[in-house]
Amino acid sequence: MKRLFAVAVAVLAIGLLAVSCGGDKQTKKAPVYPACDSTENCSEKGEVCVDGMCKECGTNKDCAAKGACLQCAGNKCEPKANCCKSDADCPEGQKCKAKPGKKEGTCGTL
């Protein structure tokens, strides 16, 4: 009887140890903003996860979705130099020259 009790206690102890060490992944809480595990943690604010922190961008592709003429610099979407979408974006006396099929171009003289 003592042996059966000892085996039952050992099995129970191993079970509790497994639960406490392994944990339940469903109970894991999302990191507190601006910390992140994945871009999913940042998507509500329109950001991406970069090195464990929510940032405006990680690559130029992240900025392209926000508009032409933007590039990712220092994890922020910044305007590209001399980039234009229309003649109105260029200094006086210059026109926006875009390659066929492109949403953006560069300002140049007439």
C-alpha cells in the first residue's frame, strides 16, 4: 500500500512539475505596447514589430503602403528626396517625370 501511495505521489509531482515548467501557451499575455513579439501586436496602431519593439516601419515596403514617395529611415517613413507624384509636388519651373507604370517620379526641369 505504501508503494502504491508513493507511486501516486510521484506521478502527481511529475504532472505538476510539467505544468509549471511548460506552461500553457494560451495563457501567455501579449507584451505591453510598444514591446512586441510579432507584427500582430503592433497592427492596431498600423506599425510593425522590429527587434521586439513596435515601429512605423522596418523596410521600405512598410512605407510604400502608406503612399508613394516614402522610404523607411530610422524606422520612420520619411519623404524621398526629389520625389513627386504630380507637378504640384515640384518646385516652380519643374515637372514630375515618372516612368510608365510608376506611381512616383522625380522633379526635373522642363
